[in-house]
Amino acid sequence: MEKRKTLKFKDHLVPLVLSGFKNSTWRLFDDKDLQEGDELILINSDTSEEFAAAVILSTKEKKLKDLQDSDFEGHEKFESEEKMYEAYRSYYGDNVSPDGIIKMVIFKLK
């Protein structure tokens, strides 16, 4: 059996995921090769605790600069484009740019 993949979420996002409001996550530099059908263990990145299990329903890739309002469905909104870049730079470092490819992952809690 394939090992389940883990996804980490900041503490303030955990309640949004558990409530079902947040069912989408965006990842840059996808080193886990996230695919439709993958089983996930969701982890609070601030406490390292597992908080849920999920399955990936779909994925798609897009450049950050090409995001549209509809892409934010199921995902938290940012105050501005600059705040979005700040957030992703805090997670991934200074390599985040408008031409960066983001993988949008739609998931369902199990």
C-alpha cells in the first residue's frame, strides 16, 4: 500500500479546514507529486499534530499571476496580491514570483 502523503497547515487555517470552509490548498514547488486520489494526513504545522485525514479530488496548475477570483473558491482570500506574495514567501522563501507555478489541490475530509 502506498504511504499516505502529509500536508501541513498553519494553526489559523485548521478550523477552516475542519469546518469544510477551506477545501482547497495551493502549493508551490510540489515535491510530493500530489495527484487526484492521493490519501492525505493533514498536520497542524505549528503543533505537528495530525488533525484530519483527506483525499485529493482534483489538482490543477496555474501561474500565480494568472489566478482569477473563481480560483479562490474553497480557499482563504488575501487582502491584496502583495499580501498573497508575502504569505507564500513566508512559506517558501524569496523564490516566489508572479511566474511561479502553483498547484491547486481540492480535497475532501474523510
